[in-house]
Amino acid sequence: MKTVSGIAPLVVVVCVLMYPPFAQSDELSRAAMLSYTCAGCHGTDGVSPGSIPSIACKSPETIETALKEYRDGKRFSTVMGRHVKGYTDQEIQLIAGFFGTYCKEPDRTKK
Ligand code: HEC
């Protein structure tokens, strides 16, 4: 009996944390899921091993602007325009925020 009552408060806390309004991870995992499609070309964590530009350490604003310009045909691209065509503004913001968190020493001067 003693162990059960000892665990009960913990169970309540865990249940409360998992209750959707308190679970902060929903949007994060959606951002992560959307962003993993970029890793194939831009490298894990946005650091590209090849000739494709790295996108790590770019500010979220820079990435968001680039993606919208590719999508709207305002910036020349070979593949990006096609890749981002299906994303909504909100999804682009999630992706930009996701890669924007990947830099240990943010360099926001580079465009
Ligand atoms: C099929 C490969 C491929 C995929 C997938 C891809 N990219 Fe790209 N990306 C490129 C290439 C190639 C360029 C250079 C521009 C061009 O020719 O399209 C580029 C350019 C960019 C740039 C501009 C970089 C700079 O320095 O100017 C950004 C930002 C970017 N991609 C973000 C993303 C994001 C975010 C995703 C995921 C939603 C993504 N890319 C998915 C291949 C890819």
C-alpha cells in the first residue's frame, strides 16, 4: 500500500504533462518531421557535405525568405522551387525555426 501511494502523485504529474494542452512537443515534432526532408540534400542538421549550400547557422528569417522566394519563383533555383512548392507559410516558418535552432554560434550576418 505504501509504495502505491508513493507512486500515485508521480503518475498524476506524468498524466498532466501528457495532456495535450501541456505537451509542448507537438509543434516541435511537426517542425522536425518537415525539416528531415531537407537533410537528404542539405545534410544532417543542415550542414551539407557536398556542393549544396549548408543551411545551418542561417537565421530563421533568412531561411524563411529564401524558401518563400523559391516557392514564389522570385529566386532562381534548380530544385528548391520544386521542393518548397507544397509548403504553406506556416510550415515554412516551422522549418525555418527548426534550422534556426541548430547553430551553436549563430552567425546572423551571413545572408
Ligand atoms: C533535392 C535536394 C534538396 C532538398 C530536398 C532541399 N534542398 Fe534546399 N537547396 C538545394 C539546392 C541544389 C540549392 C541551391 C539552389 C538551387 O539550385 O535550387 C538549395 C538552396 C537552399 C537554400 C538557400 C541557401 C543559400 O545559401 O542560398 C535554403 C535556405 C534551402 N535550400 C533550404 C532548404 C530547406 C529548408 C529544405 C527542406 C524543406 C530544402 N532546402 C530541401 C537542394 C535541396
